Amino acid sequence: MEEKLMVYLEIHQLRKQRLRVSQIAKRLRISRTTVYKYLEMTFEEAVEEFEPGDRKKKLDPYRDWIVNWLREFPSLSGAQVYDWLQERFPNINVGESTVRRYVNEVRDLYQIEKKEESREYESVEELPPGKQLQVDWGQTIQKDTHGKEVRLYFIAFVLAHSRQKYMWWLNRPFTTNDTIRCHDLAFQYFEGIPEEVVYDQDNLIAVSENAGDLILTKSFQDYIHQRKFRVYLCRKADPESKGKIENVVKYVKNNFAKNRIYSTLEDWNGCSLKWLERTGNYKVHNTTKKRPYEVFRLEKQHFRKISDPLSYESNNIISLVK
């Protein structure tokens, strides 16, 4: 166990010398996965992890909660358990890697199996700050407080550079006016407007294709004219152009919504915004290895400032802000 603790200390010392993960792994002859794992751990977590014996663990007071969650929702991931603990116990002081290991121990001890799910990876180019926002829609089926199934719909936004996210939910399918209103909410959340917004060929904003050009609905064209951003519509043969937002839609479904009980739409949207602050925009991103909200602080300086309120020149826009 002392040997592992020494490796932990060496990894953190080399990291302070600004060595990359691949360089640390090569020098210490260990896997990059191990390097990432040890970098995520605090010294106290490393001592707890590597010390032998049956010493009381930091998460033991929460064991009953964790066991009950896993029994009721066997597909819960360690990341979700970490998020739920933070939501219910805001003052808890424990790292996500510790929670993941503890969840695995609890699963083994109580024989609660989890079905493994394939992990999604991004294969898209990195873009400069302020350049692009990606948008997509999704839906989930949740159990409400009475055990009844409820279908919910959401629109998700992600900035391609920082990976800062935003989302909004409805208990009915989105209309074009809903979509426009949510764009304005997102631009206010991001404190500005990027150069380009990327979409799929969704019928909420695109009505037809003429001589190879996709035609937008009139109300959405009016909105673009008001807010002055460039639109890029992905074609079916070009899915990689919006890979970042597709991963966000899956992340929202699998980390925020999965196994969560629905009560009211107002409460659901409130919880989703707190989740963004606590997890969605706070956790270190798998690709960038940075926290989205930290990168966002710099990216938002590159946005065009949003004028508020909307101009009322368009009847379509008047109708949506009422």
C-alpha cells in the first residue's frame, strides 16, 4: 500500500512540473488511466484508498442512502450517485472517484448488479472561443410522484469551445415559438451570442429543401434577423458536425434525468439548472480535461452582447414573448 501512495505522490509532483499525462505514464511505466485516476484523488482520499484494514470510510454514514438508491435504480452510475449525494447533502466533502469506488464496493457487498452501457466519444474538431453553439432536442419518460409515467421534452445547448451547457424542459412537444423563447433564455444564460448556431434538420426551424438549400420557417428567419447569428443546418450524412450536442443530450438523459422522480415542471427546471451548476458545467470534461464554467469565463468575452428586450418589429416575435 505504501508503494501505491508513493506512486500517487510522484504523479502529483510530476504534474506540478507541467508534464503531460502521457509523459507521466511513460516515466512511471503505468497506464494513463491510472494517472488520471490518481490525479482526481485528494491526498486524504489516497490515504483512505491505500491504507489496509477496516478503517471507517468517509461515505459510511451515507451507506443506507446509497444502498437504497442502487436497489431501487440498479442502473445508477457512480457519477449519478455522486450528483445525488451533492444534491441531498450540499455540505458533503468527498471526491467523485471516492464515490465511484464506494459504489462498486457496495454493489459487490450487496450483490447489486449494474448493466454496463457503452461510452460515447467525441470525434470533432476543437473550435475557437465565441465561434459556435450547438443545439438539439430530446425527450425522456419519467415516473412522477404517483408512479405514473410522464413524457418530458427538452432543448439543450452547448458552446463548442468551453462545453458550457444550458437546457430547458417542457411537458409537451416544442413549437417554433418555444424554441425561439428558449434561444433567448440560453443567450441570456451565456451572456451573449456566438457567431454560429448549429442544428439538425429539425422541422421546428426548417420546412423544406430547395435546390440543395434548406429553407427556414418564417418565424425563425425573423428571429435570426433580430438576433443576427449565422445558422448551419447539418445534413443526415454529416452527423459529426454536431457530435458535442449529441453527447450532451445523452449526458442530460443519463446523468440528470435517469431515475429522477418528476413532480412539477417548475421544480424540474429548477433542479436542472442546479444540476448544470453542480455537475453539468462544473465537472471536468472528458475531452478538454477542464471545467466548462472556468473556460466559459474567458469564452464569453468573445460573444456579441445580447440586446434586451427583443425588438417588436416582427409579429411572430411579439407573440412568443407574451
